[in-house]
Amino acid sequence: MDFSFDNSFQREMAGFYAPAEAASFPAPELLAFNHALAQRLGLDCGQADAEALARIFSGQQLAEGAAPLALAYAGHQFGHFSPQLGDGRALLLGEVVAPDGARFDIQLKGSGPTVFSRNGDGKAAIGPVLREYLVSEAMAALGVPTTRSLAAVATGARVLRERAHPGAVLTRVASSHIRVGTFQFFAAHFGAEHVVRLSEYSIRRHFPDLADAPNPHLALLDRVIDRQCDLVAHWLAVGFVHGVMNTDNVAISGEAIDYGPCAFIDRFAANSVFSSIDANGRYAYGRQPQIMHWNMARFAEALLPAIHAVAPEDVEAAKALVDAIPDRFAARWRDRMRAKLGLTQAEADDAALIDALFGAMEEHGVDFTLFFRALSALLRGERAPLESLLPRPDAMAGWLGDWQARLAREGDTPGVRAAMMDGVNPLYIPRNHRLEAALASAETGNLAPWLELLDVVRAPWAERAGWEEYARPAPPDFGPYMTFCGT
């Protein structure tokens, strides 16, 4: 299999990583391979069969040109700074350049211990691997900027967590694995010179148009803030809760990364938390914008030595960028919500309309995903889908009247609006009860439910015959739902 590696980080950033190699596994077996993604990356699978792919994507056989390494980074975890984290269970095999010139990291996750493992085993169980594979592919289908999953391989070994589980390795694809925590590590341990080097590399790799800015490091801060505002607004718009928004889980590329204790909301509640370790609700659905702001403040702090080195007065400009984040995010959020509601023009009372909607959704405990599809059905004259979600038919009559009056001011036919809404409001998401059932089945060796669910979430918009069960909410006896990091 030809990767045509071109490993710029390994070549240019000595001192920012440690060499590493995968552990030996007894019986690698290919569980899933993303042929469409391989084609996007320009990978030549050639005559590679499932056995060969399993060896490569478990790290048992190095492809030509691979230079495996573990990245160093720090991070604020639940608000507390950990000065050294790093890739404790992952290897960056190398970088490939796709046919369109885009550069991507190829990383093995769960491949064994590295110098950053902190006494961990460096391995992963099949459940977290298949969760990340499926959820990241669902997010990609929803149009959310995200890391992708190229392969999942069972290792033939057992991984001990609360009990023994089958082990597995995920192959993750990302624009890069440079994180806010990467900048924090080198700011904390090495100072301005290393921060400048990392910032300059990040600009060359991700945002080359910033190289000629008066202060490229300040421009980098601005661009990363912009990407994060857009990303988190997109999360909220599809009802997604990341679950562990630590700074080491924030990629400067603006891609969602590290799908550990993540979930999609069923019955709407702003304080929805699914992570077993988030006892205080720090990363609840409704707190994600505030945490994004906090994380970007930490990024600004780490970047300040580089910003100051170019122009000391730009430190104040950096502070101003951070202070402006709430307004910047709110504008992105209102744009997302207008699209979900079939609105194409901005009006002064949009924020009030949106806030009233979420208050009513929480009051009546409506299903987040189905509610927006029911609104488009209502525009087509179908009342039953919406009424089935409400405790009584007139439960949201006041808000619905305001929304319909708002639509009327814009004109356009209801059918046009409904079609537009169905293009941004998914019907199929990784429903938590469906995903858990599929993962439980996979652990016993039956991948069929997981593979079927993967097919469903890759086509989230258009209704399909035979998929009716995948659009239904969880049964009343499901929950409370908890997810786990998998480490």
C-alpha cells in the first residue's frame, strides 16, 4: 500500500515530539476500512487484502516512508493545568498529501504505550474505537469539520478497564494534531522561541495566507478563534455534546477531535451531560460556548510570547480578540439557527425568537432532532409529527405563531422553506440507544448492527424506507445515559 508520506512535522519540528513504535499484537483483524476516505487521501490500496490492511493499521507493519512519533502537549483538564500529557496511546505514522494538495496526518490510536503514557497501557478497547469511528463519520456527513476514521482493527489482545474488553486500534485522519495544549506545553516548558517556531509551522501548514500579516501570530489567534466559534455553533445546531472540551482536545485546525464521552441530545435540556467524569456539568450542552471562550483565552495566553516578540502593543489586541468572542460566537449561532428555522434574513428580534424556542423545547422535553424535522413537515401541512412530540397540541402555539409570522415577512413558499430546512436538519443521527446496542453487539463479535448504523448516519438528510426505527427516540426506559473516555 503506497502512502507517499511527506512528514513535515517530523522533518521541521525536532524537539516537539518523541520517536515511538507500536506494541506487538497477537492477531490483528480488520473490522472496518473507509475506502472512500482512502480515495480522498490518494492512498493506493493496490492489492492489499484485509490481512495486509490489518497489519498496517495496527502498526505491525510500517508502510514505506512512515516515521512514527508521539506528539508532546499539555492541557487544562476540567480547568486544572496538566503540564505534560502527550500522545500516551497514539502514534503519528506520518503525513500524506492528497491529490488536491491538502495535507493530512495519519495516526494510530490505541497502538500501545509511549514515553508520554504516564503508566497507562497505551491501548484501546473495541467500544471506544468503534464509537469514534462511527461518530466522526456521522459528523462528517453532517458537514461538521472533524477528524475522520480510516480503519478499525481488532488486535486479538484483551484490554483491562472496569473489566476485560477486546482490544482495537483506530486509524484517525486529521488536518493535523496540533492542539491548544501543544502551544501550552511549549509555552510552559521552553518559552518564546519554541512558541514562535510552533506558530510559524502552524501558519505554514494551516493558514499560509497569514504569513504576510503585520503580526502573523496575532492573525493566527484570530483565525483559530474564528474556526472554534464556527465549530461549536455547528455542534449546538446538531445537538452534539463533546463531553471533554479540555484544551488538549482542541485542534487549532477547527476540527472536532477526540470522541470520548460524546453524545447527541434526545429530549432537549440545556444542562445535558453524558460524561461519567463530568460531575459538575462543566462540559454540558449549553456551556460549550463558554468553555470554548475559556479555551481560546488559554490559547491566547500560550501565544502571547510570540505575539509580543513581533509587537508588544499587540498584546492588547490579543486581549480584545478574546473579549469579543461571545459576540462573535453569537453571530455564528444565530446564523445556524436561522438556517434551521428556514429564515434567510437577519432581524433584530432573532435572538429573542431563538431563546424563546429553546425555553419551550426544554419546558416540554421535546426531541431535539425530530423537532426541527417536524417544523418543516408543518410547513407542508402535516401537523402530526409535531403534535406527537408535544404534551398537548397547543403546547407551543405562542412560539409557533411568532415563527410563522417571521417566515411570512420573508415571503417564499412554504415548500421551498421546508426543503431548505430538511437540508440542514438531519433525520438520522447516532441515537445513543442505537449506538450502545451496536457497540455491545460488536464486543461479542457481531458487527452487523454497527455496520448498518454506520450506513444510516452517513446519509443523515433524506428519509429512507426501512430506516424508520433509526429516526425514533430512545424508549422511555433508556437512561440516564452515561459515556466513558475509554482510557
